[in-house]
Amino acid sequence: MAVRLVNQFILDDELWWDSEFSCGFCGTHVCEHAGPGPAPDDVREALLTAHGPVRLRLAGPVSRLVPAAKVLREVAATSLSQALGLAGELSQDGLVGTLPEMEFLRVRLRLRGVHTEIDR
């Protein structure tokens, strides 16, 4: 039986992911991929299933969402209108994702003076 292990982590101020296969019967061990960037949907879903989602929210009221939108635009490579929409979600119900994704965003937001908290 083959086993697939997936990971997501922060390394050198970047979000990374990797995926490995191993077979206990024949001893084969293969690294499928390792590198920076967003995890593919199948890896992300496996992580969410195994560890559950977390929610990132603003820690308090913010007078302007522009700094948050700038970070979200940089990290998610979205349009300005999409980034403003995500910043609005951050200020209401919050953004949901894997713990490494939300920790990565939290650090980036804090560097721009936007304080957030993670709910597990």
C-alpha cells in the first residue's frame, strides 16, 4: 500500500508545500514536488481534512482596509477589487484556510500594521 504525505510550511518568508509517496512493501520513496507557492487543490484539501480549517480575522477595528487589501493582492495575486473583497471578509467573518496559509497572511499583515488573530 502506498502512502502519500503532504505538508505546507513557511520557509524563508515564503509559503511552501511538498508531497511525497512511499511504499512500505517495496521501500520506494518518491518526492512528488517541493517548492514555494500555493498548494494544489488536492494537497490543500488533504491538509484541511486532516487538520481542519482555521479562521483569520482582524483583531480590532481598522479605519481603512487598504493596507490589508495590498497584502492580500500581493499574496493571492488577485485584482484590486478581489483583494478589497477579501479584506472585507477579513473584517467580518474572516478568511478560512490551512494553518500555514493563515499564519503566512498574519505575518504579512502585521508587517503592514494590520493586527489579526487566528481562531482554530
